[in-house]
Amino acid sequence: MTGNPKIKRAADFFGLKRSILGIMGMAILVGMGERMAERFLPVYVMALGAGAAIPGFLNGMDNLLGAFYSFPGGYLSDRLGAKKALLLFNLIAIFGFLIVILVPTWPAVFVGSIFFLSWTAISLPATMDIVSKALPKNKRTMGVTMHSLVRRIPMALGPIAGGWCIDKWGIEHGVRIAFGFAIVFAVVAGTLQQVLIEETEDAKARAAKKSSLSGNPIKLFLEIPAPLRKLLVSDILIRFCEQIPYAYMAIWCMGTIAHPLSGKQFGVLTAVEMATAMLVYVPVAYFADKGNKKPFVVTTFIFFTAFPLILLVSKSYLLLILAFIVRGLKEFGEPTRKALIMDLAPEGKKAATFGLYYLVRDTVVSLSAFASGLLWAISPATNLLTAFAFGVAGTLWFAILGSDKDIEKEHPTVSASAE
């Protein structure tokens, strides 16, 4: 990568350091295993005799684990080092895969899923920590962006490969074989992690960080700087805007509007959303790394806010395509927001702070799942307009009160003199 000047310039532009290549390879390989196997768990547990409510409980458990695993994932990353933590997370996931393969009953799926569901949530703080250490501040958004981009590859290919396994071997054998592939991919990913990811701290630095790190999330929350707390509040409001209509998008498009779409047409809308997101990632990351991150985060919040309102008035296929282009544009500043969290997080506690941020955000936002059904029962318009209102509140909060700088970090004498 360093021999050819053109390749070197491209690698520098995209932030493709060894460690970044390691986490990108991990995202593709482990993501393939996730999407091949986990995507078909609902049909698998039903084939094993589970009742109709069980897939819903499985999905609910996925959401809860995603919230609760974030902080332990970040804490262990800061405690063990991101490289060792990722290896541990891989081994835990493999253990869960083995349970599903070796014990073909639906209760075993629940036990196994405790170990492999929400692998992304538990590993994301460590991944972001690696990005923040491997790249300078003016390249972090690009590093997060490249990670987000490659994650879309298994999102597209994994279900196709998993579906092929089911078509060839049937649901029960096909899903277990898909989990077998997931183990292989996880082993290869773990090997890549250990080979490519570079250690960025010496023994003395790691010891100092361990001594200052607390496993008490309340104590860590009190150490979060004010700008990051304000971002968290706005992010919670914006996620309410996203999640309130989330479960009802397909119902709106395929059942509520005057001329409902077919399943294939709704699938095209999802593809339009993904393609839009992928097209904006790199150019936005380039400009976000050049200056302030706040305008890009505000812009992405505006797209989050606009979607439910546009969806409400979109009652034809062409208008729905426009709505899902807007939904894809909500990714406009998402990597920038993640990079901003790492910029604002306290030094030596970045992974733990990132995990705590997601723990608080996703736990609170999970309440929207209960509210969304009640709002939809009143009327679809009530659901979508309530989501829009939360989006407006979150956008205005961050636009007025938010900041992409921690004054105490940049001017420590200010806080000292204040005391």
C-alpha cells in the first residue's frame, strides 16, 4: 500500500491504516455471518415449534441487549485494550453459534442468542476507539465512514447467502449450516484483527488508564462533558422521531395508502435508501473532517425530522421513492456524529463513554416502541406527526445549544480559573 504513490494517496485520503483495514475486514466477515444466520432466526424458531409470539420476543431481546451491551463493551475495551476486547467478543459470539448448531430447539436459540445477538452493539465502542487512536482528528470521520460503508456489504449479501442455504438444505438444516459459516467467518475475522490491528498504548499507559477507569456507569456519566450531554439529549429526541414510525413503514406503504405497493416495490424503496446513504458517505466525511462537525450533525437531524412528514403525504410510488431518498440522506452526518462522540469523550475513557452514551440513548428510546403502537391505533397521521414533533425538538435543541467543541479540553485554564 506504500509502494505506489497513487495507492498511498488514496489510502491516506480514505484513512486506510492497518488497524482500519482490520476493523473493516471484521465488519464484512462477522457481518456476513450475522446476516446469513440471524436474519432467518424468526422462521427457524417457528420451524422448531415456537409460537407466533416468540419471534417478537426474540426481536425485543435483540433491542434490549443492544442497549445493555454497549457500556460493558466499551468498559472492557478500555480495560483490556480494543484488540483483546474484540477477540473476546468474537469468542463469545462463536460460543453462541455453537449452542444453536448443537442443540436444535427453539429455547436453545434464546440461550445462544444471548451470546451472539447485538454483536455490533458490544463491539462498536471498541471499533470507534480503534478509529480514534489509529487516525488523527481530521481523519476520524472518514475512518468511521469507511467502516459504515463496508458494513452495507454484508447487509446486502448476507441474506442472499443465507437464503441460498435454506433453499438448498431446508429451513432447519440450512440455518444451522449458515451458523456454521458464521463461525468460520468469525474465526477468520479474529485472525485478521490480531494481525492487522496495531497496539497504540504501552504497558504504562494501559496501567494508568485502568487505574482511572470506573465500572460504575453513574460515576462515568457525571464525567461526561456538557457538549456531549447536549448531543445525547438531541440524539434521544431524534431517535424517537425515527423509531415511532419505524415498525409501521411497511404497513403504510403496503396497506394504508390508496394504492398499496407490492413486496418487491417496497424492497426497491429499501434499496433506494441504502444506495442514497452510500453515495453521500464519503463526500460528507471529507468536508466534515475539514472543519466543524456541528453543521453536518444538524443537517442529518433535519433529514431524520423531514422523513415522517414526507411519508405522511407520500401516497404514490414516485413520492415514496422521494421519501426513502430523504430517509437515506439521514445517514448524511451519522458517521460525523459518531466521530463527534469520540472527540468529546474524556481521554482514556473514550470506548467506555461511547458505550455508556449508547446504553442511555437506546434504553430511553426503547420506550418509543410501546408508544408507537398506541399512536398508530389513534391514526397513522398521529403517529407520523408525533414523530415529526420529536424531530423538530431534537434538531432545535442541538442547533441552539449543541457544540462540537469541549471548551474545557481546549482551554483547561478556563475551568481552573472558574474554580
